[in-house]
Amino acid sequence: MPNEIGASICGTPNGGIAFGPWAEGTPTSVHVQVSCPPGMDFLGIYHTHPGGVAQPSAQDMKAGLAVNAKHLCISADGDLRCYRKK
């Protein structure tokens, strides 16, 4: 099974989206560094769930809350879903 990959989701000054540094983990987890290029705002976290579902796990939710992520985006088997913090 492939390893999870992930990155910070960053907002550009003109309203676009960019990513922070990419990280590769294990088949079941990845540690995403919360870092955006200068002048960009941290919006959330993107990562993959190889062989899984595009839905945040309890660990994903806890990690997102710990870094004040407004969005969690997860990709699995060609499906991409983004969840917004309420």
C-alpha cells in the first residue's frame, strides 16, 4: 500500500490556493508541517488515505483542531472531499 502524503493548504493574497511543504508518512499516517510560503495564510490540511475513505478519522480531527485548521481535505481512491470547521 502507498504511503500517505500531505501538505498545508495556504491562501494566496489574490484569493488562490497554494500548498506548503509536502510530507510523506506511512501507509496509515502522515505528519503535515503547518507552514505556508511568505505572505500566504494557513487555511488547513490536505492528505491522502490510500486504500481508505475520503473522510477524516478521529486522529485527523484532533490534529486539525490542534493547529486551528479551518479545512481538512482528504483524497482516497480518486475521491476528494473537503470538510470545513464549524
